[in-house]
Amino acid sequence: MAEHQLPPALAGDQRFAQLCELLTENYAALDVAALAVYLVDQVKAPLLPVLAEQFSLLDEAAWQLAESDEARRKLLNNAITLHRYKGTPWSIREVVRRLGFGEISILEGLGGLPYDGQANFDGLRVYGASGSWPVYRVFLNQAITNDQAELLRRVLRSIAPARCRLASLEYTAVPIRYNQVAAYDGQYNYGSS
């Protein structure tokens, strides 16, 4: 008889030993690679949309925004964790990272500031408006196109807390320069979206 992986209480029973041997023979012929579909880093690229559908990502803007297979794999690897922490600033930062836009900073609570000299009047905050507490801005470290900005807005709407509203996506720290890299064709905004 072959070496069985039965607990000691069942190993002495001949019926369980025969059952274990029969199962070992039947399952030895199975291709385990088909069962290892959740190894996202090893699955073939054409199967990524199938996994995205399983994780309910196919109809979301995040899947459309992930333009490379690497970005899609990163999104799939973290889909469960992102869903678990949905509605937190961490999830906003993480989804932007996984989509390949790098690190961001978030300015929360834009309203209700008094005129006491504690904050700069730079147009990013609203003074005296107490109803603007759930409004936030996202500061990107790279410029994005208008269509990417629209998809990113949809992603943030689905992952940010339901009470919060995105005021703008800011990339004033990395403005588009007039060096003919980006054409003046309406594809980009200059500093904010």
C-alpha cells in the first residue's frame, strides 16, 4: 500500500485506506494549473478579464484605467484588500498607486476654516463654508490626461467614503511644460482637473 496521509484514528481502518488510495489515483491525473487561477502573477494575460469579472472589477472604471497587464495584475492582487478597506484614505492612496499614478496626497475637510491666519488663502480651501467638510482634493505627482482624470474620478467615487465629494485632481506640482511633449489639443488640462 502507498503511504497515506490519514489521521491516526482513520489509518487503522482498511476502508479509509482504500478510499484514500482511490482518491489519490483519481486526482493524480488532474491538471492542478487550472485550479491555480488565483495566482494572478502567473495566469496568462487573456484570462485577466475573467478574474476581473470574478472580483467585480470588469465594469468598474479602475479596470479601464489600468492600461497595462502589470497594472491589471496589481489591481487584481489587491482587489480583496481594497474592497475591505473601501472608504478610507488608505484605499484611495492604494488604488491610485496600483493604477500606476504614484504617490498622492489628500487634502480633506476643505471648508469651515476661520480667518485666523492658520491656513493660506491659496484657493484650495473654502473659508467659512461649514458644509464643505466632506469635500477633498487629491494632489498627484504626475500629469494625467482628461480621459484618465474622468476615469480616476469614477474610481474615487466608488472607493472613497460615500459622504465625501472630490473637488479636484490637482497636479500643479508637476505642470505640463511647453516643450512639445504634450500637444495643445485638449487632451490635458494645465494643473487641475
